[in-house]
Amino acid sequence: MRTILKTTLLAAALLMPLSACKQEKAEAPPPPQAIAADAVGRYCGMNLADHAGPKGQVILKGTDKPVWLSSVRDTLAFTALPEEPKDYRAVYVTDVGRTGDPDRPDLSAWVEARQAWYVLNSGRTGGMGEAETLPFGEEAAARRFAAANGGTVKRFAELTEEEILMPGQPPEPEAVPPPEHGAHGAHGGHGAKGAM
């Protein structure tokens, strides 16, 4: 009986890695797709070719047809908005690091959005004329761009909802206490002059 139990456990231990490999192969993300001539942005309803700058695509489970997005901001927003589906097989953004001009990137160069490095607050705008977060496939390229153009480098998991939905917005200013009344308080300074 012990021999059968040992043999069964040994066989299960040997087969476990094989079943994990099969699961990994079955769950491998689909490759990014080339932007079709009729690709329309989900939020703007306009053809992607009508917009400059980097783009995005989300491939959901159950389909090979991507959801096209006119900007990186829109792509990141898709992942953050609670009303959008969360069953993605892959989320891709244009890899700005593989081009010399972020305003006219190579739209066949994609990076998985959750693996990318992002430069925030560089002053660049995206396809919809809004402040754009720029994605890079390599950390070194993102840091070089930020050093040359300004901005902060972050990973996907580090982005806050505010940074995703309102990129380029300055942080909320801290409340400044009102000035103390002194020599130029309510009865001095400009107040006295106005009474004349």
C-alpha cells in the first residue's frame, strides 16, 4: 500500500510542472495587432489615423479583436474605470522608446502596458491634445527621456488614479493659513488708503 501511495505522489509531483506549463501556454497573451485602417478610438469615436502620438489596444477574453484607444491616457483610463471590463488578455501601448519622436511614434512598436515604464508630466500631449503619459519598454530609455525633457518615471502599478485620469495636472496645493493681522491688518495699509 505504501509503495502505491509513494508512486502516486511521485507521479503527481512529476506531472505538476507539466500541467503548469500547459496552463502558461494556454494563457499566453495574444500578440499586439497592427492598427487597421478602420480602427476607431473607444472614447472619441474617431479614426486612430486622425490623431498623432502613441496609442493603445486592449484585447479582452473571448475575442481577438482589440479595443482601440487614441492615446495612452485613454488606455490607462480603460484599465482604471470601474465600468470597463477587467478580463483582459493583453493591454498594449506604443513603445515610445523605439522611436526618435514621441509625437510620431512607430505605431508597430508595442509594449505590454503592465510591463512598461512611464514618464509623467513631461509637457507632451497625446492624440487628443491632452497631457500624455509616455510609455517605454525599457527603464533606461524612460529615464533618459525624463532627464532630457522633464517628468517623473513610474511603473504601471505605481500610477495613481489621479495620474491616470488627469495626467499633467499639478498636485492640489496645500491650504495656506490666512496672514496674521499685523501692522498692515484690517485698519492699516491699503484699508486706510481706501478710506480717503
